[in-house]
Amino acid sequence: MIRGTDAQGREVYESTKTANKKAAHGLLTKKEGDLLTEVVHGKKAVVTFDQAVESYLENGGSHRFLGTFDEEKQEWSGLMAHLNGVVLRKITQNDMNAIGKKLYPGVRPDTLNRQLWTPFIAVWRHAVAMEWADLRMWIRPKNPKGTNVVSFGPKRVGSYPVAYDLAWRFIRDCSPANAAIFTILFYTGMRPIELFVMNTPQVNVPGRWITLPQSKIGEARGVPIHEALVPLLTDMVENRPGRLVRTWENEPFTVYDDNGGQMKKGIAAARLRSQVFDVAPYTARHTVSTQLVMNNVHSHKKDQILGHATDDMSRHYTNVPQTPLIEAINTLPVIQEWLDADWMRDPVKLVRRRAPTLKKAQREAGEAAYLKWQEGRAA
């Protein structure tokens, strides 16, 4: 154990996590050096990437693509394998470029962005908010100029928008539990992970506002509520304490790596019933973003609605409903049949109702449609 008092009078009580006396002494010497450096130069001089990751996760961040720890081998994988123990201020653009080549050789820029740069920058922004690091303009990879080829092969479902009428064709063949989730996503633009862990006290239906204490970028944010969601959310807030959305068994979601695994079977069945294969939970976010652009909503408002990083004082008032954002979200299109669905009024009562069982002929027709859809994507 490391016990004592630092130069500022703070008590230090930490485990060295080793039974080897020589190793423990080395860790003690390092700790003393770090504490002295912190006193002289501040936190920015000593905080490491793994410490920033730990704080980021404790504050609601996602561990996806950051890496996992192998207890047997006592080693990290992924990004943490390269940055564990590295002081934040010493990480450079060249370091990250080299890590990207080692972890993801030969991948497309969008894959490298998703699996390396997005999680790294999310941790970095959290560190900046904690005053452990300076704000930097990290350079992400881009597709080469002078070519019209953006990607090779079909886009991943969930990475592109769809029309609202197509979304409804899919949603009406979901169970009420999944339909309610998709509806909230298509009329808020929230990340699925944000919805799965949200509690009912965060929803202010009269004020048309949702407060998220933590987001992917490590900051609190507010989300405007579309008028279409009022009956749905009113019933949920009044009659469902705890987690806002539930599985068809009326249980809170257990979140695995940024997705609710409990929805997969229901989504697969709904695709076969509806013969719509372009919808996944993340589709809604891309659809909201695209539709707001089409509706001439200012990019600054769009970024605030979607929770993208913005330099704006409104971040300090995330629990206060903001009329311009509510007006902007209300420009999203509505479909009367969607509004009239019974689960839009009684989602709590109907949560355990299952979607109709797939009949053999219906399944065969859906599978044939899926093969045709796949052929069209590959063409």
C-alpha cells in the first residue's frame, strides 16, 4: 500500500496492486514523482489516458472500441494496449496515426474514424472538460480527393437515413415495446445508448424537454421533444418509474457495447414481416440529422439537438427547455397512422404484447425479399 500525505496536505491511500516489494518500491517512487510534478505543473502534467478513460466511463461514457483487459494475460487490447499509462500531454497526432495503422491496417477512413478516432476524441473531450488536457484539433482520416468513390461495398444498416414513411412501414410491424423505442429515437435523434439508460425523471413532457446528465462527449445536454411524442411519453412518465424504455418483458435493458441486444430478434422478425431491411436503432439518428438539414434548420441548432460538440453557453443550461430547438424538432414529418397507433397512447399497458407470429408463407416471402434487397445492394 501507498500511504501518506502529499505536498498539499491531501491523504494518499492507494494499492500498488503487487506483492513484489521491489516492484512496489518502484511504484512508490513513481507516485512520489507524479505528486511532485502535479504540485508544480498541475493535473495536465500527470493525468494518463487510462485515468481519463476511467473517469469518462464513470460519468456515463461508452467503453466500446477502447479495449478490454485480459485477466489471464494481464494485458489490454485495442486502444488501451497502446495508451495505457501514457500521459495525456505526451500523446501526439503522429502517435495516433501510428496506432491506427497497427490496430486497423488497410481499413476505410470511416471505419478508422468509428473505431479509433471517435472513442479517443470522446475521452479527450472529457479530459478537457475535467481540465486535465488542452483542447486540440485532432486530424481525422478522410477519403482521398479526386474520386467519386466514397466507399467500397454496401453501407452498413444504421449508417444512413431513411424516409419517415419507410421507417413507419418497419415500425408498425414491431412489438409495442420496440415500436415505442424506435418512435422516440426517430423524433429526438438521441443515441440508442442514451435512451436505454434514461430514467423517467429526466423527461419534462410539459416543457417538451429531456435532460441527459452525461452524453457520449462527456457533457450534459438537453433534447427537445417532438409534439408527436407527447401521448407516448406522458404515459411512460406517469406510469413507469425507473427506466423509461423496457423490453417486451417489461424489464430494463442490459446494455452491451452501445446496443440493446434484447431487441435483435424482434428487429429481425419485423424486417421479415415488413420487408423493410434498412432500419436499425441508429438509423433514426441519421434520419433526424438529414431531415433537419432538409428542413433548413440551422446547423448550430441541429448540432445542439443531436448532442454534437458546440461552443455555446446553452450547454450550461441543459435542464432549461429551449424554444428554438423545440421549434426545430417539430419540423420533422408526422404520419397520421403512426400517431393513431394504440401503443402511442398506452405504451405501459401494452408493453408485453407480442408482435404477430411469423407464418411460414410470410417468413418465406420476407426471406426472398431480403435476398433481392441484398442483391440490389451488391450491384
